[in-house]
Amino acid sequence: MPPPDTSDIDAAILAKLGSDATLLALAPNGVYFDLAPAGSTRFVIVSLVDAFDEPQFGGIAYEDLLYAIEYRELRQATGPASNAKAAAQRIRVLLEDQPLTVAGYTWMTVHRERVERKTETDDLDTSIKWNRRGGQYRVQFSIGT
């Protein structure tokens, strides 16, 4: 039997974050893997930073994945206050030590390893600034159920 597919872990994280009404109220453009659609101004990005398989005799014991998960918003000189702090905190509440169910795997842990917080200039228009806040999350699953 082939091993389970790691992309199913990606999908479980996206589904967990993308189905939370509180997070979506803060990030109404949605939750995406790597890239949000053009025109999005308040959203969550999930990106795989690093991954490795821990081998065991006859296969893989567990998968160890590190994700960057952050809320991004267009920084406004005027207008509503930033949602960055609240959105990053909501992401943490949803993921920190919270089990994820993925076919073919047994959940081991999800925990934040690093805080991410910065403001950056847009690549295409330097007058545009983006608030970015979230963290790097370690996700581990053993193979099998």
C-alpha cells in the first residue's frame, strides 16, 4: 500500500483555518496556499517552509513539516484598525495543540515555533505597505491510523 499523501496535511490545515467564521471575519478574502488571488487585501497564507520524513525499517515513521502561516492585510493610512494581531491570535488558537484529522495519518502535534511580524513594501507599488503577522508552525503526523 502506498504511503499517504503529504498534500492531504496541507488541505487539512487550509480546511481548519478556512472554515472558522471568526478568522474569516478578520480575513474575508480567505485562506490560501502560497498565493492569494489578485485584488485580495485581507487574507491568510499557508506556505510549506521545510519538511522531512523520519525513516524506520520498512517505511516512514512520521512526517515533520514546518509551515509559515500568516495573516496579511493591506496597510491603510486611514480606515479601519489593523486586524493583524487578532487574526494571528485566532490562527494560534485554531492550531496550537489542536488535533487535525488526515486519512492515513495519526496526529502527533501542532505548535508554533516562531513568531512572524513585519510590515513590507509591495513589490509592484512601493507606496503600498502590507502588515504580516503569524508564525511558523511545526506539524507532525505518524504514518498509519
